[in-house]
Amino acid sequence: MCKLLARQDPRRFTQTSRSLRISGQSTSIRLETAFWEILDAIAAGEGMSVSRLVASLYDEAVDLHGEVANFASLLRTVCLIYQGERAEMAIRRHPPA
């Protein structure tokens, strides 16, 4: 086995709720800590708060699709896409020999 889980801090798997405003409405979103850490990094890279980033992602999803069926799932997917794009950029900068 790859032992990927064994090397992780169990707190990364713990779900955490954060309260924020989306389109003027107070709401709470529950995600695993690992996803909040990625959203924190994305927001910092964009020069905005996590609350503003999440609200922007919600607005973008509504503009593109008219609704958001499962916003927590959308946020998890955004995190995976972000991590994948970072990995691709790192490979382009330092291709394997």
C-alpha cells in the first residue's frame, strides 16, 4: 500500500464549519480541514479573504449554470483542480529527466 493516509495528520480529515456571507445571506459550509487549507492558499494567492473567494466562486457557478446543487462538492472540486494545475506547472518548470 502507498501509506498515504498513514503519513497524514488526522486533523486534515476532520470536518470544520465556517460561517460566511454569500449573496448577502449568512450561511455555514462544512468541509474537511485539508480543503479549507487549500481554499486559504487560493484566496491568499488571489489577494482576497476566503469568504470573498467562496462568494466569488458561488456567483461564478450561478452565472455559468443558473444554480448550485451541491456547493460543498463544488468547492472540493475547485480545490482538486487547483492542486492539479499547480502540479502541472511544477512539472513544466522542472520536467522529469
